Amino acid sequence: MSTYRVIRCPGCHQFTYTDQYGKWKLCPVCGEVISLERVPIYLEVDDFSQAEVLIKEVERYLYRSGRLDLTPAEVDLIREKYLAWLHAAV
């Protein structure tokens, strides 16, 4: 099973995802070439569909709260909840 990484474009700040093997990602919104070694990884998930759902939820949360990004504590909370969900699904 592949691992997908949720990242954010440093140019337009759009969330996107990539597989674990890539070194570069072309932003689907602004076309910026993203170096995957230089951007923070918000979360690693097992399936691309999980990454898509997570991205939609985070964008919805940020829009409703009127904020531009998650705090480090919120990123940690998302990671904890994802791990708990994985363990509950087993």
C-alpha cells in the first residue's frame, strides 16, 4: 500500500497530496514546481481518497474560521485523530 503526503503549495497555499516516492509536485492550481524536500508534510495517509477528504475538511475549517493555516497544535491533533481512526478500523 502506498503512502500519500498532504502538503501545501508555497506559492498559492493550495493543499494537495503526492505519493511518497516523488521529489517534485506540480501545483494543480498555480503551476508552481514544489520541492517535496522543502515543504512541510501535514499528514501521511494510506489512500489518496483519504487525502482528498482530509484536504476538503481542512480547507472548510480554515474558511469557516477565517484563518490562513493550521497551528502546529492543530496539525498534531489531526495526526493523532488519524492514527486513532486507523487503529479503530483494524
